[in-house]
Amino acid sequence: MHFSAIIGLCGYIVYKALNQSFFAYFACGLVIGVLCEIAARITKSVATIYFASGIIPMVPGLTLYRSAEYFVQKNYTSAVYTLIEAFGGIGAIALALTISSLLFLRIRKN
């Protein structure tokens, strides 16, 4: 079964449903993290395999590109704003993945 594709799709649906905000990044990261941990338990493998393929589509690459483009155009206000937006999204995803991993680590220990 192709868990990676299903996990990526679920994350993207959550991201789009929540209107692509910072909370949307966090929620999709949390959904992806939980689903990756479940898929890892089912297949008896490490969750990192599923994290990589599930989270890559959610990384705000276009926002980072636009920020670089604004810097080249010397539009520093827009560049800094979009850079903060991109790093905020990346940080929200990282926090959500950490929380889901810690949650499953806690469940495994008990």
C-alpha cells in the first residue's frame, strides 16, 4: 500500500481546508506526523520514511522563492514579510512533527 501518497494527500487537504494560514501549516504537520507514526507501526518501519515524502509538498518553497525575488528587486518590506511567513510555516510544521513524535513516543513507553 502507498501510505506516503495518502499521507501527503491528507496533509494537503487539511492545509487547503484551513485557508493556508500558520495554523494550517501546524494542523497539516500534525496530521502528517500522526499518520506517519501510524503507518510506521503498521509496516514495522521508521516513521522518517513517511515524514519525508509527506511533508515535502507542504514546505513553503514558493514563498521562499518570492522572498528572494523581492530582495533582488530591492523591495525589502515585501521580502522580509514573505521570509517571515515562510519561516513561520516551516517552524509550525517542525513543531507539529515534534509534538506528534513525542506523543507516540509517550504512548510506546506506557
